[in-house]
Amino acid sequence: MTDTGRNFLWGVAAGLVAAAFIRTDTFKKCASKVVSGGLQLKDDAKEYFETIKEDAEDIKAESSAKA
């Protein structure tokens, strides 16, 4: 068997294992936690940058008031 044929068979085997794993409840729960964590991170980052924006606006207003 050539290296190309062997690599193809390894790819097919890996694909079958991945397809079987994706159907499990463990994978679905893990994927759900990852997505949930990503959404939470997005919300936290949005809140953090809004705070930075407000602080910058306050600094600008203070410097305008002093001038």
C-alpha cells in the first residue's frame, strides 16, 4: 500500500471517529458550554469597552471644563 492510500484510510478512519464523537451527549454539552462561555466573554468585553468609553468622555468633559 502506498503512503497516499494509507493516508486516505487514516483520514477516513479519523472522519468516522469524529462523526461518532460529534453525536454524543458529552460533545453536545461541551460545545454548549464553549458557546455559552464565548457569549459571556462577548458581553463582558462589551461592558468593559463601554466603561472605557464613558471614562474617556468624562476625561474629555473635565478637560473642556478646565479650559
